[in-house]
Amino acid sequence: MRHRLPPSILREYDIRGTVGKTLAAPDATAIGRAFGTVVRRTGGHRVAVGRDGRLSSPMLEAALVDGLLAAGVDVLRIGIGPSPMLYHAERQLEVDGGIQVTGSHNPRDDNGFKMVLNHRPFFGPDITALAALAEQGDVESGAGRVSEIDILDDYVARLTPATAVPALRIGWDAGNGAAGPAIEKLVQALPGEHHLLFTHVDGNFPHHHPDPTEEANLADLQTLVARERLHFGVAFDGDGDRIGAVDGEGRVVAGDQLLAILAERVLRDRPGAAIVADVKASATLFDRIAELGGEPVMWKSGHSNIKTMMHEIGAPLAGEMSGHIFFGELGGHDDALYAAVQLIRAVGESGQTLGALRDAMPDVVATPELRFAVDEARREAVVQEVLDRLAAEGATVDRTDGARVTTKDGWWLLRASNTQAMLTARAEARDQAALDRLVAAIDRQLALSGVTRTA
């Protein structure tokens, strides 16, 4: 059975598209058949499958399961839940891989698939090879069996630490995403006072879009924290692997700031350990890790890249600006609910408020992520042109992921998006005037390559 997957849905870290336009049930079946083939050819025979609460997820999950069964793979359905619950199932149950049907933080009509194989990320060349199997019809045949299991309680139990958690007053915004039922159960096991928003799973996302990296989506949480005078609030994306946070004053706490707070506790237990952060993170984070006696490691953006680096160096903690925080004790997986519990512990044990911990960090100014539309064929080429010019100028450049340029004003980053025909940039400086000069440097370099900013 040959099936060509639309190239536009094949991303670096997962498979994702717009249902009814670029992604349909036959694609899901082909993905299941090809992934099942990979599982069988690596000696496996059983796959766990979960899904988020999007309106299209039941249809795509059923089609995916059909493909897996046709490849002769047994399927263990775990039902609706956050992606970290699927990762938990893949680690704890006797399975050889796992697939979560999820559109993550994308618009509601988008959906896709996140995959793990033998406890490791399945991404990049793995996805390319999977698509080739489907297109060539080079797939296994068989008659797998399907069963169902309720693993929610077991997953929630894993989120609750054996040692006491400080009794704080916390707001939780599930954004009508798949993490809602798990949050409802989790807070019952935690001390303190907990106020919940939008935990009912609804693929229409009637209150706000579930992406906590966008401050506009945190407005309801900020209102709740102010009204109830809570210690802080946490928010989650559509599949519960991204965390956002606001302090008691309603101010957003960025992903790298959260990682800095969590790193202190980790390094107290693991002196000298490596902590991994993506190339977009603040220089103050890397300085703080070193100050705490840890080994700061800057690495490529993208959760599969971060997970792979964690495994390679045995890091107990890692994070991205996007709100993905990864834990060694979870097999290197990201779990926003687990991160929320660890944040409660870290703040409570510090004897300070989250706002005070935030204010103790060095005062810098930074841009949001800047985006530049570029033709797909030019995406990597433009970055290389910029790197060549910077080398000719003798600039101080880190090439870990694109160009991260350090100057007396601070630093700026330009890299190719992993998922879109875009270049992305960010800059950080000691004050606004210095930041303006850094942004002007980005604009100048891109203008030389015929690119202008879109947002």
C-alpha cells in the first residue's frame, strides 16, 4: 500500500498539519502502518497510543490505530490525556513505542503526531525515513490486537513527590486542553489552596488559545491571581508539555527564568551537574548555572534536540524558552505538570515569593521572538550568508544553532525555524538603547540578504 504524505506536514520534531487541508485520515493510517513497520523491524510488537482533546483527534487516532494494527502491531490505547502521560505510558508499560495524536499549542484546526521509539525521541531523519516507507509501500502486514488501559491515576501519582510539598496558594489554567483532568486529580493530592481555570476538555478552546508563551493567553490567569491574591499561577498548552507562569503580581515569568529557579534545587542535590538550555535562552541563565556550580550547556532549539543532548551527557534538567522543561528522572521527557509541582517546591523551599526570585535575577531587556518570512529554499542559505559576513567582520559568534553574536551591548541570535519558512531572531541587552542597536544589527544583516521583518 503506497501513500505519499504531504511534505508540508513532515516537520523536524513531529508530523503536523491542518485537518481537512494538509492532513486527513488516510495520512494517519499510513503513518500508523509505517511506524508499526519500524517497530516490528526493530524487534518490537506493541505501541501505546494517546490523544489530546481536539475535535479531530478521535478520527485521527482511530485511523492511526488501523494502520498500526495492519502492520501487525498490538496497540494499547490510553485515551485522552497530556503528551507527558503518553511518555509515562511508554516508559512504564511493556510497549516498544508510543504515539500521541496532538496539535500541541497550534491553532484548533491543526493536529498531528508526536512519536517515541524505545524510550528515545523519534524525529528528523526518523520521520523522513517513515515517510519514505509509506511512499514506497515498503510496509509490514499483519493483524495486531487492540486493548485499552486507564493510566491517568498512575500518571498523576508519578507527579506527586514522596517528600512534602509546601502549602502554597496556586492558580492553574488548563486552557480547555488535554491536561485538565490530570490537573483536577493532581491538586487533590497537593497541600495548599488551588484555584482551577478551564479544566474541562473542549477542542473549541472557548476561553483562550492554549499557548502559555503568548501573554494574551495568560490574561484570565493574571486576573485570577490578582483577585484571589495567590502566590502565583501556572498555565499549560493544549497537550500539557509547555508551562507558563505568572508571579503574584501577575508578571510573566519566562521559560529561562523558570529554569534558573529550578536549577538551584537540582544543583543542590547534584553538585556540578550539567544543565541544558536552548540557544534562545538568556545569558543570565547560563551565568546563574555556573554561579551555582553547575555546567551550563547551550544547545540547539527543539525538544528532540534537547532530549537527545540530555541523554548524551546525563543532564538532570533542561529547558527551552518555549516553556518545555525536561527532567532526567522522567527519562529526559518534558512534563509541564511535573514542572509546576517542582516550581511549587522550589518557591516554597526558598522562603521567598516567585516575584522576589524573579526580581533577584539580573536586570536585562530582551525582544520577543522576531520573525522573518523567507522562501523555503533560502532559509538555510540566508543564515549561512550572515555567518560568512560575520566571520569576515571578525565578530564573536556561537554557531550551535544559527548565529548567536555577542557584542559589548549584549547578544543577538538569528536561526532558521525548524518548522516554518521563517527565520527567527532574538536579542538581549543591558538597556533599551543597547537593545535597539542589536536589533538594528539583525535588520542590517538580513537586509543585505534581501530579507525584511514580518512581525
